[in-house]
Amino acid sequence: MIGTLYLVGVGTGDPELLTIKAVRILKETPVISFGQKPNTSSRALGIAKNFLSKDAILLPINIPMEIKREPAKKAYDEAAKKIEQHLKEGQNVAYICEGDPLFYASAMYLIERLKSKIKIEVIPGITSLQAASSALVQPLVSRNEILKILPATLDDERLLVELKNAQAVALIKIGRHFARIKNLLKKSGHIEGAKIVINASCENQQIINVGDYDKDELPYFAIIISHKGGEVWSE
């Protein structure tokens, strides 16, 4: 018997936001894998640790955070081989990741390498968009409005065009790009009402107006939400 690979989303930080199914899978699965930067602890593991079996085998994947893609590619190649070995031995494996496994998440690299060989089941998780809008107590969109999800790593020209033609926007992967993102939000008319949510759903969650944030860089776990649509939410 070949085991099943579960790709489990553990959400953005609050362990109580895990689904009932995610908790069950984590308790039942003998091998738990997760990504982490070398010489650091895994945020995903920190969220899920209280739901794991005391006998669970931990299988960390050290992923180099470099601009060059080759080191990370090699890390996922090696991780896929280790995971596949456990599966061939009949053990189920749960790969846990922050947010949702299929939303800008590392799980996609395992799917590429293993989907033709073994059974994969995805357990959805709360994304940063959902956690941020909940923190703001504000809809992302309503009625016929369109939501755009924009990585801050896009060039200025592309971002400005997208922002100018957007009713509602979620900006992700901001980090060191914040200063130029703030400027683009001003140019596009999105600066008023745009909010930064840092560590959404965590105890150290922060909500800050974009215009009031005076640093050039945002923490890694930060997202900007802006809504300038014309719909009336109170109707």
C-alpha cells in the first residue's frame, strides 16, 4: 500500500482557525513535513504543533531564501524524494503550510514533483486575504465588484495600471517594496482607506493606515487591503 500525501493549510497564525478536517488529519498522520528557512523554526509547525501525534515523525524541508531558483529547486527535489520514500513504505505524510496550500504556497512545488506518482489530497486553509478582511471587519468586495490580488514584486508600470483599474485590491509580498507601493497607492487613488494588516489573526496583530506608516519596509507577514468600490454595504 502506498500512503497518501496530505497538503494541509494551517492558516495565518491562530490555531483555532484550523478546520476540523485539518486537525483530524494532523492527529492521524504519522509523518509531518514542513518548509522552513535554514537555522530557523517553522511558523507552520508552531501553529499546528498542539494537534500532532506525540509519536509523529517530523520531516523539515530547509528552503534557502535566495533570488537564484536553483538552491530552492534542489531542496524541493530532495524533499520530494524523502516524502515519496515514506509514502512507499505505506505511511501517510502531511505537508503543512501557512495559509492555504494552493495560494502562493510552497505545496505547489511538491505537487509538480509527486502528483503523477502518488495520491494527493488538499485540505484548504484560511488565507491572508480572509484573515486580513476579518481583522478589518470589512468585505474584500461586494456585489459585482472585482478583487485584484497583486504581488508587490511586479514592476511599477504594471502595478500602476492594475491599481488604477481596480475597485478592490490586496497587495502581498510587500516587504522591502513598501516605499514604492505607498507611492503607487497615492498615484492610483487607493491611498485613502488603504490598511496594512500585520500578523493577521495572531496575538501581535496590527492594523495601520498606509498613510501613517513611515518606514520603508514592512514585516514579512503583512498585507495591504484597499477598497474604493462604489457599492453601498449597508443596503
